[in-house]
Amino acid sequence: MAVAPPLIAVAIARTTDDERWTAVVTDAESRDDVWWATDLDPAELVRHLGTVERDRTPRWVWWGHDTARALAHLDVRPMRCWDLAAVHRLLHGDWRANAARVWARANDLDSSSIPELRPPDLFSAADDHDPEQPVRADGHLDPAWAEGGWSESPARLRRWNLLALDVLDRQRSLADALASERPAISSTLQAESTAAMLAAELEVEGLPFDREVGERILTDLVGPRPRSAAEEVESVAQRDESVLRHVPDGPSYDLRSPEQVKSMLRRCGVEVPDTRSWRLERLVDAHPVVQPLLDWRKAERMATTFGYGWIDEHVEPVGSNLGADLAASRGRLRGRWSSSDGAAGRMTATAGLHNMPAEIRPAVEAEPGHRFVRADLGQIEPRILAAVARDADLARATQDDDMYAPVAARLRVDREIAKVAVLGAMYGQTTGVGAEALRGLEREYPTAMGFLADADRAAQGGNDLRTVGGRLVRMSSGTDGAAGALSSTGSLGAAVDDGADRSRAAARGRYGRNAMIQGAAAEFFKVWALLVRARTATAATDARIVLCLHDELLVHAPDDAVETVRAAIDDALVEAAARWSPAAGSGVRFVADTSIIRRWSDAK
């Protein structure tokens, strides 16, 4: 019989001078400290981890991102962990996951009464709470502790570990209660926690970026880097003039105002209901101003969102022995990462890492002696639908590299129409070119379509959903979940517009059916990514994941290890399908396009 790994809580903090680290490690069973250091040498922690893991790899327990990021800074890469904040988000469908909120939900306390840290003033009531006690008389965490006070001494780190273990027990009890309904929840929580560790590693590792190439691209698109505020104003004026010179004499127009752009186009004889790019692209022959306006938009986005200021803010130089010239050019593009964006559960990042324009991607270049191994999951959403719905007929279609082809043959329609219909079913699109094919889907794949319809009906009724892995998707009104913007805003007793109410219900239905697929896809992706992380975390490969973009992985590896990493990625996909509970035994085949590239822009 398999023996469960030992659970060990860890709290790590930097000293006030930001030069030394303090760490305390506490055993979950005995509640005793098993190791601590007040002037931590990272190598010492690595050696200690190796000692603890000698017999059984432990599962490390911590509160959230602070500890994960500290471990990433120390280049400690635990393979097993339980992140209380990540688990809280999944179990409770609650995006806000600071320590005070995690503690409150675990202890069934009213989240609206969580105390806030405020400076004392003349009107403050006297507070006789002992500041060395982390829990107040009302059961809530002391806000000073929750907002960083836990890190002030080794004694506080010990108490923080004990509180973490209390939350762990309560979270595991809730997960156990849900296991009969969602058998995959235990493995999902473990993957969700380790994905939070991966998010911290991505944040610290950064994406290799060549500043010189990036600046050269910007020079071609928006002009040279301004040397002063006056030059910047002149550069903006020149970009505007490239459009305005095509407009007949008359009033001036602000190109950053959609209404003024509509007026400008009207003066040129081009009448449009809005100024969306796809609409303007159809009118490039209507007047000479349209194409320059489209070009201006691209340049403006680059200048304001991905311009020189963006490079200065987010690309940090790397200390290396590459030589003075290369070291000056090479950097790492860094943003803040989250392992979950809310209901869908996808990994997200700031600093434009998830919406970087194609024009700037040539600057994302592997460092000398390295290349990227890129892998992109193919047609992941319909394959996930086949797995979670247990639709044997749709599962057979996944045996093809292009599963839309057998679906199209079965529906007797063109491939593109079949694709639109399948995607429309998952997004709740019931009109348009795929409407007739959608009825064919309901006839030929009733199990999969029934799964989506059930989610739609439940969400329309304001019922919360859980993905196959156990992530709570809040659809009920008055919650902190996704339903907030979709629920009725009318007050009790007020007349409710029946049409508006139906529209909101339909929007909830579309959101719900899509969240069940997107959420499961995110759960599968994380299992795959974490297997890649584990299989490549060896001295033989020295490879690191540097980007998780929707369904795409980018791994930075030495030249002599790229073939090994490519094989590990492909093997991990097969293993992920076997490990991810809904896919096991479903007959669903998952595919990925894997390639070895020098620059991100080389990906096809």
C-alpha cells in the first residue's frame, strides 16, 4: 500500500535589511519544528530538503505566494506542495486569497467582518489584543500578522506554520467531503498548488529578451527612442499627422477618441457604426485615410503599451559571463504571475506576457548556447469536452490529429463549419454559419451536447458549478464569483424587465457551459506543465519553463539538451492523459505541436 508523503509546513522571510533569510520548518503530525535557521544559506536549505526527502518526498505546506517566491529566489524547487491560497481559490471560487480571507473561510467566519489594519487615531477604540497573538478574540487573524507581521521573528514564523497546518486540516476535510462528487479533486488540489509554485518560478526566472532587438523593432515601428519630453511630443504628433494629412481641411480630430474618429471618417465619406478594426479592414478601399488609420493603431499600441517605457520597466539585465556587449543587450522580461485567473483557472501574467504583439516577439530570443522548446496543445477544448462528457463517439474523433475532420464527415459538412459548430456549442453560440451543424452535433453527439446543456441550465438558474476537477464556479448572485456582472441588479420589489432578465440568464448559461470546459482544460494543462517541470528538473537538462501561455509551453534549455526536453514534453503529454482522472480510460487522445526554435517568433 502506498504511504502518504509527510506533510511539513515551511515559512521563509527576509530580514529587515533584506540581506538574510530566516526559515522555520514544522512537522504536520507532531507540530514540532524539525529545522530552522536565522541566517539562511540557500545551499543549506537545499541540503536540508535533500535530507528530509531521503525516504519519502514530503509535501510542503505554505500560505501562498510569498513563500513560493522566496523558494524560487533561493532556487529551491519542491516537487510536492500544498498552497493554502491556491487551494482556497479552487474550493471556494474566491479570487481574493490573502491570508486573512483564507483563514476566515477555513474557520467559517464572516468574510465581511475581516478586520483591517488602520493607523490609530483619536476616534479609534482601545484594543487590548496582545500583538504577539496571531488570532483575535473574534476568531479572525490579527491584521498586522496577516499583512506581514508573521515574518518579524523566528517565533512568529513557528506560529505562522502552526496556523497554516490548522487551515490545511480544514481544507483537506472539505476536499474529502467533495471527493464522492468530484473524485479528481485531491489530485487537482495538488496540481493547483504546484502550479502556484511554477508561477513563482516563472516570475523569478523571467523570459529571455534581447533589448537591442526589441529597441530596433520599436525604432522601425514608432521611431527612435525620444531623448526628451519635447521629442516624445513631436513623435506623437508625427504619428498623428500620418493619418490626418489624408483628411479634408476643417476641424482637428483626436485619434484616441472613437467618437471623433467616427466624425473624421464621416467627413471623408465613410460612415461606420463603430471603429472596430475588423470593420475598418473591410473599408480600406473606401478612402485613403483608412489604411493609415489602421497602421496608426498598431504603432500607437506599440508606443503606449509595448514601447520603450515597457522595456525599461519590465526587462531587467541579467548578470552573466556572456561578455560586455551581450550582457548589455540580454535581459529577462518579468511580470507578476498568478496560477489561476478565477473561474477558468488559467495561469495569467502582467507586463503584457500574455498579449505580446507578434511584432515584438522576435526580441524573445534564447540566450547563447540555449534554445526554446515550444509545445502547443492542439484542439484542446473539444478534446477536453469529449473527456469530461465521456462521449465515446466524440472520443473516437480525437484519434485523428485533426479531430474536426471526422466530425465534419459525420455531420456531412465542411471542416470549417464543423469547427465553428463545435466551438459555438462550447461558447453558447447558437446562431450564424454553424447553427445548422449545431443541430447535427446534438443528433450525433448527444452525450457531449447534453453535458453542455446541463451546465447551461444550471448556470441560468443561478446555481454554482464545479469543474470536473472540483473548482467552484460561482454563478449565484450576491457572491464574489463570476456571476457578479451577470446577475440581476434590480432590487426586491422593483419591476424587473423580463427581457433583460432573460438576457442575463442566457449570459450566465453561456458563461457556465464555457467555464466547465475552460476550467477542465486549465486543470489538464497544469498537470501536463507540472510533469514537464518535474521531468526536466535535472542536472542533465538544466531546462526551465519560462512561459505558460494559454495552452502553450515555452521551455528554455541548453543546446545539447533540447532533444531530451522535446521527448520529455511529448512523454509528459501521454502521462498527463493517464494521470488526469477524466481522461483515464476515456479513449481521448491529446496532441501537441512541439518544435525547437531560437526566437519565439519562429513558432509556426
